[in-house]
Amino acid sequence: MKGTFNGACTQESLATKILYIMKNILLILAAILLLDNNPVKSQEATLKPYGIKSGIIEYPYSGDKVGKGTLYFDDYGLKSAMYTDAVERGEKRKGWVVTSGDFQYIWDDERSSEGMKLKNPVIDWINSASEGDIESFAESMYSKMGMEISGSENLLGKECRVFKGKTGKVLIWNGILMLLDMKMMGSNSCQEAIDIKINLPVESKYFIIPKDIKFSEMPMF
């Protein structure tokens, strides 16, 4: 799991770095809020963010960020790792966002001694929802982002649920992001799945949190 920032991280101010991370986290949260056809049925039920057990998905980026991303997931999305190799406004961005347990860990291999982590808010949001209220809860979250359900579209042979609004458009299939085209915090971001492999063995190495990295916890926002 190697990547480089080519020194870009060392040149950024802390505020710029945090803003970049927050923008990407917001986009990630926007992509996974909807649980689609696999809602949690009760507080005691096991949380399953995705309706598919495992998979690997390739996404190209366009807009302010150009490059590619790869999502690895297992255990119905309880384990996930997103690797990004892109250029955003002239700065090279290579790094990982890994969800493990209640936390999301963010780091790049160039600065292998430090990273950031934050409590995964989606788990708390879902666990706080009442029985039978998951779907309406997810829809209300998209509504707060200025989006609403807008029928369905087919992408890569998958019938996707569509959300549209002033902030953009999202396509979701079985809880999995298939298309995200959004304007947020002054940035244009588009990522669209071009290859999806499902229900296959995914190597556990992608979900391992490096022990030699010091992770600073970010406050919830």
C-alpha cells in the first residue's frame, strides 16, 4: 500500500490540509449515507452498509480533482479502504481512507509517521435511528444536502437509485456509490464507477491500519 505526495504535504499549511481532508470526507459521507435496499431492520440487527458482501470498484475522477480511485470492501461494507491517486488544483494526492470499526483512518505513505482519524458518524446515525426508520432517515440526510429521489438510472448494468439537487447528483446501487457529481465547498467533484467486481475474495491487507503511524483524532463536525 505505497503512495507518494511528492513533498506536497510538507508545503501545505495545516488549515489547507484539514480543509482538503474535510472536503473529501464530506464527499465520502455523501456517498454512503443511503443504505438503499439493505436497511437495518432493528437496533439489534447487524449493520450492513452495502447489500453486497465484497467487491473492488474502480473510479476515475474529473473536475477539480483528476485521477483515479479504487474502493475495496468486505463484510458488506463494514470494512472498506479507498485509495486515491489524483491531482487536485496542481497538487498530487495519493493516500488511503480506511474504515475499521468505529473509526476512519486517513494517511499517505510519504508521511508514514502521521495520519488522522475520526469517529465514523454514519454508524452513530444509523444506530440512533428507530426500527423501520432507516430509509426515511437516509433520505432526509440527502434532503438536507438539497437532494431528492429522482427515479432510477442504469449504470454498468446496475439499476441505480438517483438523487438530484442543486449540489449535484448521486447514483447508488445496493448502498454502493456508482456515480457522484457534486459541487461542495467551492469544489467540483465527479467520480463514476467504470469497473465493478463483486462477491470475490478481497485481501485483508487493504484493511490493516499501520501500527507505526501516529493518528491524531479529528473532532466531529
